[in-house]
Amino acid sequence: MTNTIPPDARRWHDMGGDPAGPVPQDQHDFSLWEKRVDALMVIGSSTGHFTVDGLRRVLEDMGPDAFDRLTYYERWIAAINQNLIESGVYTTHDLAVKMAQITARGDTYGTATTPPTTP
Amino acid sequence: MTRVRVHTYMPPGHVRTPAYLRGKTGVIERALGPFPNPETLAYGLPGARTDLYRVRFTMAEVWGDMAETPTDTLDAEIFGHWLERLD
């Protein structure tokens, strides 16, 4: 067995063989926005706007601290957003305008468990 | 069976060969056929159809003296451009 790979060249996410603790087995309910992120991933990849490979690339490029700062679906939406901008689905300006509209709906929207009733 | 060694390349971008297998020697268990190359798909580019192989390694080869059961094997699916043919 030979291993001539410089240890510092390995990328942070490529952690196979590293010491690790037990795998958490606990489950939790998903909030509405998390389900929507999941749906957006399916829609975006099935319509050809990005691939799962493109999502993985962005997640890897976030760096290890993203796993401390962000939750699972926060990392997903960041990766989906980056890919949708890159593929030209919307611009950063479009996103800014939409985010301002969503913010105006109020603080509880992001934690809602059911869709808002439409007037 | 055909023996191959996994290249020790360590580029900074998106690749699909885990670091713990780079530089290791295994045998081709089977050819899986061509698949679009995920290493270019990841950048929004077309994925050229690229030959993918299932490569079998012994635990002794992969983990050395740390292997708990040295004769157990590990299969990994690796694209041809990561493999160097040894015989």
C-alpha cells in the first residue's frame, strides 16, 4: 500500500475514513418551507435547470463552516439558488425584489406549517 | 481480472473519486457503461458520455494495518479517466 497524496490537498467534504461519532438517528417534522425547498429541487432538476452534480458542487464550495452556520435545507436552498442564477432562470435583482416582498409578509411566514389562506 | 490503480490527482474542483481511494490498486469487477460525466455537469456544462467501472479493493489495500477484516472487499464506481491500467 502506498499513499503519496499530500494530506492538505484533500477537500474538506471528502471525509471518508476520518474518525466519526455515531450517526444521529432522530427524526423531526419538516416545516412548510423545507418541503418547498425539496419540491423546488425536484422541479428544477426535472426541468433541466440544474443537475444534482451542480448542487453538490455548490455545497462543496461553501466550505466546512456552512455546516455549522446553516441547517440542511438552508444549505439546499443556497445551492439551488446559486444554480438557478447561473442557469439564467432569474437574476439577483429579481431575487432581491422577491425577497423584499416576502419579508413584507411578516416574521411568522418562514415557520408556518400550513400554506397561508388566500383571500 | 484487470488490475488498475486510481490516480492520485487532487484538483480543487468537483470530482467523483473519494480521496481515500486515490493511489490504491484494485481490480475491475465490471464495466458499467458510459454515463454523462458529472464532473462537467456540475458546472452547468454538457456531460460527455464517459466509461464508468465498478472497481473492487481489499480492505487491506484501502486501510492498511487499520483494516479490521483485511480480506473483505469494497466496491466503488469510478470513471475511467481516474484509472491507470496495470496489466
